[in-house]
Amino acid sequence: MVDLKAHAADTSLPHSSLAQAFVDIYEFPVLMIVALSDGTIVHKMNANDFLDMEMKVVNLGFSDPSSQNYYKFLMEGIEKAETILQQKH
């Protein structure tokens, strides 16, 4: 986070505004983010919320429920990204 804040603060660096956008939404202790290449944040989840998710065992080929939930988080992010990209074009 220190490096990200430093990059955001140095406006002479490329993408400092993108770094600032990520700093602005950060939630302690860890934030998982799915973003488009232009910096548009399409999906995010705090690690504490992730750990609080219901740990259902669904046979998706994963050995533990947290892997399944992470996969679900990523798939939701991809779906949201696809929707946003379709709206932009």
C-alpha cells in the first residue's frame, strides 16, 4: 500500500490517477479488486467480508470452500466487466 500511495502522490508518474483511484477505495486489511485496463473498478471485496462468506461445498473441482468462493468472486467480476464493456461499445 505504501508503494501505491507513493505512486499516486507523484503526479509525474504515468497512471498516478489510477493508483489514486485504488488508494481511494482501499479497505483494511486486504481488498480484492477486479478492474478494467482503464482503471474502472468493476468488483471489489474486503478480505473480512470474503472470510465471512458462507462456505458451502459445491463440487466445482476445488479442494476447499475458500477457493470456490474466490472463484465465484472472480467470475462475478468478469460478468460485471463484460456488462460494462458492452455498455461502452
